[in-house]
Amino acid sequence: MNEITSESKQMKNTDDEWEPKILAFLCNWCSYAGADLAGVSRIQYPPNIRVVRVPCSGRINPYFIVKALLDGWDGVLVSGCHPGDCHYLTGNLVARRRFGILKDLLEFFGIEPDRVNFMWASAAEGERFAVLIRKTTKLVKKMGPNKKFEKKW
Amino acid sequence: MGDIESENQDIENSIKELARNLLRDKEVDVIIGYTKGTVPLSSSPVFITREEDTDKLLWNNLCYVNLANYLAPRIPKLYDEEGQKLKVGIVAKGCVGRALIHLAVENQINFENIKMIGISCNGIINRKRIEKEIGEREILETSILGNSIIVKGRDFEETFPFDEYLNELCKVCKVKSPPNVDDSCVGECLENPVIEDDFNDISDFESKTSEEKWVYIKDTLSACTRCYACREVCPMCYCNLCFVDQNKPIWFGKTTDFTDIFAFHFNRAMHLAGRCVACGACSSVCPMGIDLNLITRKLEKIVKERYNFTSGMDKETVPPMMSFSMDDKEEFMMEED
């Protein structure tokens, strides 16, 4: 996590064309394989995501997401297996409850809700994965850089 | 309906009588209740074991501490000399009862050893608001006269209308008395309560734009000094190792920079979703006078709307964060256009 964090700080873009950095948590069994499939199928999608492989979307603790925002990531994406397809049977269902509350609360605290996105993508859905990454990148890009969490000290 | 002063007197008398009876009949070994505070505009918790001491118990509208906290697992359990668990009687306004029931749902306490002395709470004063209006002047005495709050100091005396200076959560409170579970409640109790809440009080805030909300939250929370009084007083915050004390990994810094304050309050809110019983103790003890009630209400609203759950109403319903369902709403998940 720390290595990724320091990378994100170095990557401040100086070009006119600002590109968002999005931290993507992909579950090992579906979304990570889906991303792999998108890769081997040579499907083009924006290079803005940095992938962290997690065993299951149920592994995602809200701390991870808050920490990522605090560390200056412009967006966070969590992707897991479709409901019912979880390798651990119910991990993504547990995660979904958390995400629902997290998303509502972020909105309530005044963080643009589009900064944090959740999606399902199976190992066979390389195309869908690419489409949704394009969508996320577009959403985050529209909101601009994550400036709310710049530390004063 | 009498005025607040006589209501208080009635509640106090019923507490004393029930406490005396419970102690006399040896149904409980110790009563946890409220007594006169050591400083004005407050009241202290008190543990009473002898029948003659029950006169110390009182009810004024400053009983803001949630007594369920004294039964929460991080507080050492109450035992007698032989190591037997003491039977506890606890003065329970609605939110104390709810907190106890929710602790039981989380398997942290057992109602076998607990008797709730149910009262019909008539609201807690928003002491932070009064303190703010009194400002630098020193408060020496507070009392309720009729329907108003009298605050006396060395050379001033001010009157505040009770209805207006109620805690925001008490204004919209629907559970004045503790729900009765396992027949552990004596006095005023609710049987199978059904709660209808429209959450109109926070709709104003919710209709604001993202930017306005951020500015408001930032202005309110910036005062936070991270003393964690809100955590200490919360009956639901009983983790052995709180995430703010964790240092491997450190989830956020220890500074009072707004980013860290935000992380604390946001994660705290996440932890309390579906668990918070809306007692308002956190706001009442905040030394900086931060109003956390807004977040409390929003949490209640989210779990009500998403998972149709109200914490601490009965022992059977599984809390939303301890369960899941295939049919949960997932309108927030990203889909292809």
C-alpha cells in the first residue's frame, strides 16, 4: 500500500491534459481475471487505473477507500464477482451492504459520489470490464483532481 | 399534561420507588442511575447498592450519559466478593434500553442479569448550545422551572425555553421508553414498538449540493481536537483496539489536519451504521461543541431506507452489517450505459 501511495504522489501530472489516477481493487477470482482477459483480447481501455489484487471484494474495508482518497488518488474503483458468483459464496454480498452505506455516507459528507465506484465483472467479461473502466475514467476526469484532501501539515 | 418540572418529579419518584423495590426484593444487587453532577449543567452516573441510598437517584433533563456504557464489554464486569456476577438494575430511558438490546444482539451482554427501570424520558437539554450562549461567564446553578431552563451565575440569570433547547435528537425521538425484551423491563416500557420516522429534520441538509455539504461538514468538524470523548462515551464503541489507536497499519494520521479529522469521523460513522442508537451522548460530551447529531440521523436514515432496520428495537432482527441478502438494492453499482 505504501509503495503505491508514494507512486501516486510522484505521478502528479504536469501536462495540460490532466489524467486522473484511479486505484482499482479487483477481486482475484473474477475481476482480476476479467482484466486479464481484456488484456489478452487486446481490448483498449484507458491506462488510468492502478490495480490492487484482493482475494475477494469482501476483503475491502472502508478504511482502504478513505485512505486512498486521503493519499490523493482521484478515484477509487472496487470490482468483484457478480452476486451469486462469489468464490467464497457470499463475500460480495457482504461487501455490497458495506458499499451501499459507504456511498451514501460519502455523498452526505460532501465528497462527489462518483469518485468511488463499485462494479461487478466476471472472468468472462473482458469487454464489459473495458467498457466500465472507460466509464469510470470519464466520470472521474469530469470531476477533476481530488483536491479536498490536501494535507496542510 | 403538566409542565416539565412536574414531569421530572414524577419520573424521579418512579425511579426511586422502582429502585427501592428492586433492591429490597433482592432482584438486583446494584442500581446504575443518575445523581447530581459535580459541575452545573451535568449529572453524574451513580452505582447504588443499599436501599437507603436510593434517594440519591434523580432525573433532570441533563442525564445525557448513556448508562448502557457501564455494561459494555470494555468496562470490567461487576462481580461480588465471591466472584459471582452481580445482577444489575439500570435506569433506562429509551436510548439506554435500545443500546442494551443492541449490545445483547451483538452477544456482548446477557439480559439474565439485567433489569431495566423503564422511564418515559421527556428529553435531554442540549447543554452545549446553552454553554455556547452563556459564553465565558461561569454557570453556578441550573434548574428547571415550569417549562423553562434557568441558568444562574454570579451576576446573571438567564431563561431558556425548554422545547427549543432540547437536544436535536430528542426533538425527533420516537422511542421514549425502552422496548421490553425477555421481560427484563419494569416501569414504563414499550411492547413491540413500531417506529415510523420521516427524517424530515435532515432533508434540508440533504438537498444541499455536494460543495455546500463539504463546506458545512468542514466548518463543523474542523473544531475537533481528536480527544475521542465521543468514542469513550459511546456504548457501541467497545472494540478492544479502536481503529484510531491501531498503529499497524496506520489508517490515517494523528494530526488535527482536516484530512485526518475527516477520516476519523467518517470511519467512526461507518462503524456505527446500523448500530448507533441515537442517544446523542457523543454531541453532549464534545468539549468543542461539535454537533454530531446530523451524522447520527443520517446513519439511522440510511439503514432504515436501505435495509429497513432500526437498531435496538428487538433481539431477533439481525443487524444489516451482520447479514446480507441476494435482493439488496444495488442501484449504486456501475452498469454499462
